[in-house]
Amino acid sequence: MQPWRSCACTWPFGAAVISVSVLVALTHLQSTPSFPSPFDYFQQSNQSLDDDLLVGLDLNDQFPPNLNGSVTYRGAPWKPEIGRWLAGCGSSSFPVEIVEVLGGKNCQNNCSGQGVCNQDLGQCRCFHGYAGKACEVALQLECNEPASKDQPFGEWVISICPGQCDKTRAMCFCGEGTKYPNRPLAESCGFQTISPAKTRDPKSTDWTKVDFDNIFSANASKPGWCNVDPHDAYASKFKIKENCDCPYDGTLGPLCEIPTMCSCLNQCSGHGHCRGGFCQCDSGYYGIDCSIPTAASYLLKGPAWLRPSIMELPNNSSPNVKMVVMKKHPLIYVYDLPPEFNSHLLEGRHYKNECVNRIYSGDNRTYWTEQLYGAQVLF
């Protein structure tokens, strides 16, 4: 390796270069250039940034929290400090006109009613537990591992089930033959409890034996978890097994008798139904949060005077529609990832307060969790 060598230029040459640089700088300051200078752009940008900062100084007053203690941005509730930041950024940027193409590609068999059609790609986004080009394949996700003589329900897994398994999500419920077949029967709830040898030691679960007495009993004097009436439980007529609760999203209450909203990305943007973490979009919308309108949606819901009286659809498919819309920076187009990387994770979770930064209370008020990796669509 050769040692670094210093510049061989003489000092008179260096002085000449410095003199020319100073002269150019003075000329720029004292005269108006024929062409815009890059310095002008940066000065304007800095002025714009200063104006934006001034707008954001009173975000607390501009975007106060609602009765649920959250600030709404694009139809979804956010923690106040995050919601104010998002709303403040949106209010300080200027919309520009852009041309958007609304997708018009149909999906095979309309996804068999078990998914949402991405009309940009003409591909189905299937619900949890379904697959195939038309979501026609039921995956049959078993709750239990293979059984053995010593382990009739297989080795322990979070979905272990002595009742009826929902094989689209591998979740356990009381099932047919009980008074409340849709009541969750999660994890240790359906199995016998082993009392500790010492009083202060914790109880354990026998994963090989079903707790028929406390779970499936239909005895009127002592009904089990799957048959007890909520009114009787509230009246303290019967004691509920302490291992049983409502871990799955969508229900609350001592006996899971209170229906609640589920948590979805942006709560489906007001254009769909949240089914346990997956947005089942209304007709005319698609996307992970049902925020993208289709070409058919525009043609059917636009002003009457803009709708064509006669329209031919080649190959039984909808055409693409170009629209000029107003949008704010940053202009970022985010492609939907396959559902197994987002909505399937939400739809298949076994504990409602995990993988999300908010859930809903019994009266559908927002309840913030401590999860840091719960995500929503920002732009």
C-alpha cells in the first residue's frame, strides 16, 4: 500500500482558487442570477418548514381527545400524542392533483365469499383458514396435536381443545350439544385441575382429562361452563370455573355474553366489517383496510350525470377508471402484503390484547394495550 501523498500544488495556485471562489460568491449576493439558484429552493423550503412548525404549536387545542381519550385520524382511534402528530402533519401539507387508476380486474368466483378481491391484481385475499385462487380450499387447521395412548389430546399447544375446534382459526369452543355452543373453551378451561400438595403452591392442569363436571355438565342444579346461563351466574346461583374466560377477540363479560367490536387495521375505514382482525370489505372496496375504491364503485356511486347509460364490459370484467384526485404529500403507494403477514396474524391470535395497540371494551370504548408492535396504516 502506498502512503498518502499530500497535494503537490503550490501555494500561489491555491491562493488564486480561493480568490476566484470569493469573487463568485460576492457576485451572487449582489446580482440577480439569470437562472434560479439552488440556494433559493432551500431558503423557500426552510420558510415552509417554519410555517409548518408554527401550525403545529397548538396541536393540543386543534385536536383534542374525544370521550374515549383518543384522537381520530382517518377513521381510526389513536393514542392522543400519536393522533395529534398525524393530524397535525396532515393539516400542514398541501394537496396536489394526481391521476389514479382504479382497478377493475375481477377475481375467480368472487373469492367464493371467503376472501376479498384485490382488483389491482385480480387476486383473492383469503380469510384465515382458506386458500386457493378462489379461496375455495378449506385448510382444516387442527387444534390438537396427534393423539397417543398417554396423551389423548396430543402434546400441549395453545389451541389444545376438548370441545369443538374451529378449524379455520384453530380455536376451541363449547360446540354442538351445549346450550352456548359459541362460548370459548380456551386452553386450560376444559381440562381437570390438579390441586397442589401444599396449600401455597399453584394449581396445575391435567391435559389428559376433560373436566366434564365443571364444563359440559347439563345438571340443572350445577350446570357447567358451556351450559350456565349468564343471569344465573350474575345472581351467584352458580360458581364459574376460574380458569375459564374470554380470550378471543369480539366478546367480553364473565361468560363471554357481551359482543364487542374486533380490532382491525383502521377499523376497515368505514367500508367493511371487522371479522376478528380481517377486514371483510363492502362491495366496491378492497385492500387490507378496505380503503381502496374499485372502478365499479365509482361508476355506481358517482353523480348520476356522470354514469354512462350503456357500458360494455369485455370478458365479463370491469374496466379500469382514471380519476384526478387531490392528495397530500408524501405520495407513497403501499402495496398490500399477503394476508399471512398482517391480517391473518390478527385474525388468528388467541389472546385479544396481543399484537394490537388497542381493543374495545364492553361499551365499545377504546382500550389501549401495552403492545408496541401493534400497527395501523398511516398514509
